[in-house]
Amino acid sequence: MHREGRPPERLTNRSPQSGDRAREITRGFLRAAEPNASKTDVDAVLLGVSELVSNAVRHAGGVTDFRLDSVEGGVLVEVSDASVRRPRTVQINPSVPGGFGWLLVRELATEVTVTLHPGEGKTIRASFPIRTA
């Protein structure tokens, strides 16, 4: 559901193949779609996007589709990749870098779904709340 009285804000971009580029695209999207968003919520969306894209690049050969959609109460992020393996939570080892991304996304987002597309890959959808500052 889109914000009442406003046209839906949506961005589709197949190109972000790094967390840095995904954050840059998302930051611009949020400035336009959610100009009064709280800094805390913007930071949470940026971190979630960075983790989803980085994981797709690191574990699934790269991003095949990337979408941002302004919805009632927040932002819906969709990241698709070519792997049909579901993300998994790994045992955290403090002496080894990494392993926190999927946990962070699940903690920051209000809802996370994984849709498998047999023979094509998967799409992860994560909804992040946006409150006004």
C-alpha cells in the first residue's frame, strides 16, 4: 500500500554489484521518496540493503535484480540473484570476519521473505520501517 495522496515511489536497477553502490542508490531513493525519514531508519535501510547486495555478490554470483518501493510505513527492498539456495544463519565466530549479514537483515527488517524461482534463482524481500524525524 502506498502513502495516501502520493504517487508510488519505485526504483528498479539491475546494476548494483557492491554494497557501496547499493547504498548510494538507496540513499538517493530515500531522499526523494522519504525526505523526512528519521536518520536511524535511513541507516537501518542502508545497512540492510548493503548486506543483502553484498551477500548476493559473495554467495550467489551477483545481483540479477534490485528494487526499492516506498510503501505505507516504510520501504520494501527486493534483491534477486541466480542462486536457488536459501540464505542460512551461520554459527558466529568472533575471531572470523563475516557471518552477521543475514542476522542483521532479519533483525532490522519488520518482515523478510525468500521466494525461490526454480532454475532461475531467488528474490529476497525485506520491509523496513520508516518513521519521520
